[in-house]
Amino acid sequence: MARPTTSSVATARALAQIAVFAGLIAALGLPGAIPVMGMAVPVTAQTLGVMLAGTVLGPWRGAAAVLAFEALVALGLPLLAGGRGGLGVFFGPSAGYLAGMVAGAAVIGLIVHGVRRTGPVRPTWLRTALGCLIGGIPVIYTFGIPVQAWVTGLGLGETALLATAFLPGDLLKVILAVLVTMTLRRTYPQVFAR
């Protein structure tokens, strides 16, 4: 029996990490959602999973984890707030936020890890905070707000104003993502190895 090659082990590890973070994003939607007055999009903890996917896995694997999660949603698994799933959610008020989650994970990963492909990745407090702050809030909102406005028929300004209700929770998620990432870096650094 042939021994696995280094590249096949690395590929298996990458796929396992992607699957774990897709599961984490799904699990963070299960506790339920908090409805926001006037918003067609509820508050969930899933963007915390998106932030962690970007900070831990980097840009490409982080985005792949979000895509894997969204593929499960598209297949009909009830993994979004309120037990929603299926292709219809990609045409509803949350559709832009779903697209923004993929872009957000990639931007977070790029800011935290850069474009290095070899050697250990060492996220810093500052890069992790900036990555989560930029990729986890304005990037996701840039996709989500216009689509929500278009689907709901509200004005762009009115939808953007309503979206400010998400900011306190999203800022808390940034803090949690930074703390978890830096704790992981200190206690389990091999998770960041490439």
C-alpha cells in the first residue's frame, strides 16, 4: 500500500478545515435569530463564523468554507435564521448578505494573512482586528444593503439606516473573532500552518 504524499495530506487537511468551518457557520445560525424592527434580515451569529473562517483559514479557504455552507443551504438544508434553506433564499432580502459573506471571508483572510503561500502564518492583533472590522462589516454590508433595498422596495438610504441596527452586534463579533483567533494562535498555532 502506497503512503500518502505530502500534497494529498495537505489537500485532505484543507478540505477538513473547510468542512469544519462550514459546520461552524451553520451551527452559529442554529441558536435562532433576533428580528430587527423594520428589517427583512434577522441578526444571527453566522457572521462570527465568517470572520473566524477568514482569520484562521486565510482568504481562499475561508471563502471556500462560506461557499460550502451556502451550497448546503442551496440544497435545502435549513441552516439560515428561522430554519430557512433552499434556492429561494438566494433571491430574497438576505441574498446580498450571503454573497457578501463570501467576499468578506476573502477580504478578512487577505488582510490578516496577506498573500503568503509558504511558512507559518502569524496573525497579529492589529491585522486581525482590521480584517474583521473591514471584511466583516463594510464588505458584507456593501453587498447586502443594495440587494435588500432592491428586493424590499425600500430606498437605499432607508435600508442603510435600518442596517445600523446590526452594528453593535457586528462590533461584538469582531471583538470575539479577534479574541478567539489570537487565543488559537497562542494555544494551537499549527491550525494556521500552510
